[in-house]
Amino acid sequence: MTQHTLTIQATSRPELLERVLRITRHRGFMVKQFSMAHSEDCQSVDIEVTVDSERPISALYHQLDKLWDVNGVTILEQQQKQQISA
């Protein structure tokens, strides 16, 4: 499996977190790590999420970037995980 870390800049809305997580699940990605911080004026949020999947990250990136309250999505890193068989 491959892990990817994304940053998402968005307008602060009550339903934003739910929408981001729903799209992540529907696209076949498992959330491994998640952090969210509001700006000082609470008008915007910065989200950093690490996901795991065999699917290409572009499947998730393009769907998140289409959300009307998302201002930008950046792919930070990719890390291959080796599966160890016993």
C-alpha cells in the first residue's frame, strides 16, 4: 500500500470535516493521520491528512479540489509500505 500526505486549505464550515472524510472513504482511502487547525479569525482551516491506499492519489486529489469550500489541495509526500508475509 502507498501512504500519501495531503494539505487542504478551506473555508471554515460546520460540515467541512464530514464532507472531506466522506469523499476520502468513497474514493477507497483509509485515513491514517489527521490534523486540523483554524486560522486566528476562524474563517479558514488548514487540514493535513495522511491516507493509505492502492488507488492513485489523483482519484482523491481531484474530488477534494472540486469542493466549493476548498481553496486548495497540495500533495506533500508519498511513502511505499511493504507488506511482510509470515
